Amino acid sequence: MKIIERPSPNQAARPDGATVDLLVLHYTELPLKESLEILSDDKREKRVSAHYVLAEDGAAYRLVPEDRVAWHAGQSYWRGREALNATSIGIEIVNLHGDRHDYPPRQIAALIELCRAILARHPAIVPQNVVGHSDVAPRRKIDPGLRFPWKVLADAGIGLWPKANATPIDGDIQQALQRVGYAPPGALAPEEMVEAFQRRFRPARVDGVADRETRALLAGLLDRVGAGA
Ligand SMILES: [Zn+2]
């Protein structure tokens, strides 16, 4: 795919020995032009950036090279690690509508192409490590939102989707969520963790209640994780 180089000053060296093993997906809630401006503004008090910005028409802009750190995840946690900018790649997907409209098909097609290229370059990004900002910063962030087609991406080999019709998981839901990668018990209230999970895997009802369907989805997801994904 065609990549448009649009370098941002908001970047840093990767720490010595860092392996890129996480892909974080975001939405901008702003139009393309404003998104590119903010993600390249070095005068802001809190400077932000991403490796890529993906326009609604599918055009991909590269702001930060993949071997450098971009500032997209902020305070974050996944699978026992924090401050995930050091080891991750971030894609900002232009989306003005939050949870109100689906993502355009051509934008998703371009996203799949971009993600596949990134995964091919970074084999340490296993499917379990393709996440949304809301997965790694659940109290602060809700992007890429309830309309993000996680199953479409999983079917294309990008990230995980739960096995269907799993037997609902018993016992402590937070410990099970932690096995997926979510923050451990104590970091967040139990219902906040369940909401983060539902936001991605059961967007039709995000209520923080660990009901039977939520527990079945979690069991189905752990089955995929357990399969070495
Ligand atoms: Zn974000």
C-alpha cells in the first residue's frame, strides 16, 4: 500500500533491547488535518503522536518510523507491563463519529493491509498483543470504540476473537481477565475491567456485569490464548 511520509517531531529512540511486541489501535475523533496537526505539534504541553494515521479514504500517513517510540498509549498496562509506548506501534484511525457510525469498508480494508505489513515485520506481536487503547488504558480511554470491527480483523489474522459457544468461565472474573492481558485485580474496580472487555467483545451491552454471556466470551477468548495465539 502507498504510505505518505508525514514526519512528526514527537518521537524518541526505543530503549536499548526493546522488542516491539504490541499493536495499539486508536480512533482520533478529529478530522484528518487536525489529527495530523495535533500529532505533530511539539508546542503542546502534552505532546502526542502515533506511528500511523489512517484516513477515512484508506490513505496511510507515517508520522514516526516503527523503530522509534511514538507517544500514543500514555499510562497503560497489558500482560504485566506498563508504559507501553516503549514496545508498541500505534495507529490512529480517523473517525469523527465515535460510536454512532460504522467505519467505512475501504478504511478497514486499508487498516487490514497496514496491520498485516506491521505484523510481518514484527513477529513478536502475537494475536493476543493486538489491542485497543481501551484495553490497555480502560479507565481513561474508550477508543477505537463500540463500532470497531474486531471480528473482521481477527478473521483476517489480526488479533483474537473468542471461540463460539464456550462454557462460561467460573470463579473470579478479574483473574480470568488478567490472563488475557488486562490489568490485575486492585488496579481497577471489577466492573471497570468487565466493561473494558465488553467494549471490545460484546459492544451491544457494556454494563460491567459479569453475566453468563460475558463469561462465555471470556472462556472462548482464553481458549484462543491457550492455543498459543
Ligand atoms: Zn487512543
